[in-house]
Amino acid sequence: MATWLKDFAVLGHAALAWLASWWRVIHLGALMLVLALSPSSHRSNRRLAVLSQLYLATGPILAWFGVLSALISLIVIRIVVVTALSYGLSQYALEMVVRVLVLELIPLTAALFAALRVTLPNGAEVAAMNSRGELTALARQGTDPLAQEVLPRVLAGMFAVTLLATVSCLLTLVLAYLAVHGFTLGGFERYTRIVGRVFSPAVALTLALKVFSLSLAVSLLPMASALYPPPRIRSKASSELQGLVRMFMLILLIEATSLVVNYY
């Protein structure tokens, strides 16, 4: 009986800790929203910090991510088009390409790529600053560390996901047209009709919300793990691992919700 009660207490403590960790994420997101809308965050020094983070997050990776996504998209487009032709389903090839690549794979790939190259390193940087007491020192000097150090990195992560997904989706739409119709405008009317049929208002809204949710997830969770590390193990590795696990859980939930909304 005592063992059963002890196991139940441990399970309850773990559940409370799990709920508390997600509550911190929600609380941090609310703080970031308030700070982003606050007039003090639009002063010249803080605006310069945000612009600097935006460039550091997207400038070095945008070109070669676009090239990489273009190569992968060309391979997938070719496979889908050839397979559709072999089965006599060529009329569905373009629609399949748009649905598979633009609606599903590219936003997910952009979010994961931005997480690995931007938001997780930013989270590790903030965790190191937190462990060295730099954030506390800023607070003692009268500077809000969230507005000065955390908000620019969160906005940069969201901007990176959104820009990478947008550029890659537009590039894929152009490549899909060229792969099927070549360098001619003869199929432009048919192509725009197919794309317009895929991107109904509901699907377009779902895609926009999906990209926004993914950008929010990969930007907030590493920062929450950096600012609120586990109580017993406050190492940099544990914070990164905690943020990575929760981030993948949330990404999976967002992707599953998007599939349900689009296809059911």
C-alpha cells in the first residue's frame, strides 16, 4: 500500500512539473507579446537589436536553404510527375505536388531547419547568459533582460521560419510549373486554376496558421528551457534536451492538426 501511494505521489509530482513547464512557456509567450507591442520596445537601441538578430537569423542561411529546398523539390516533383504519367493520372500531378510540398513538407522543413540553425543555438546562448548571471546583472542595472536579450531572438526565430517557408513555397510553385510546362506561358491559365483550387480560403488560412504556430513553437520553447531550466540539473545540455523534446512534441501536434483540418 505504501509503495502504491509512493508511486502515485511520484506520478502526480511529474504531472504537476509537466503542467508547470508548459505554463511557463505560455507565460513567456504572453510576456513576449506584451513586450513586442510595448512602445518601449520600438526605441532606436532595441529596434537595432531586433534588426541585427533578424539579419543574423536569416541572412547567412536563406540563400543556401533556398538552393537546397529547390533541389529537393525538383526531385520530388520529377518523381510525382513521372509516377502520375505512368499510371495515366497526369491531371492530378500538379495538385499532388502542391499539396505534398507546399502545404506539408516545406513549412515543416523550414521550421526544423530554423530550429537547428537559429533558435536552439539562441536558446543555448541565453541559457549560458542566465547561468553566468548576465540577465540578473541587466535587471539590476534597470534594463529588462527579456526585452533586451530574449525578445529579439524570439522575433528572429519566428521571422526565419516565416521567411524560409515563404521563399521556398514560392520557389517550389515556380519550379512545379517549369517542370510540367517548361518555359512557356501556354499552361499558365490551367496551372493557376489548379493552384487556386488547392488554395481555397480555408486551406490558405490553415497554412498561414500552421507556419505561424511552427514559428512560435520553435522560437519560444528553446527560450523557455533556457530561462526556466530543470530544478535539479541546471546544465546547458539538459536545457537544450528539454527544449528539443518539447519542441518536437508540439511540432508533431501542429502537423497532425493541420492534416486533420485539411483532409477531414
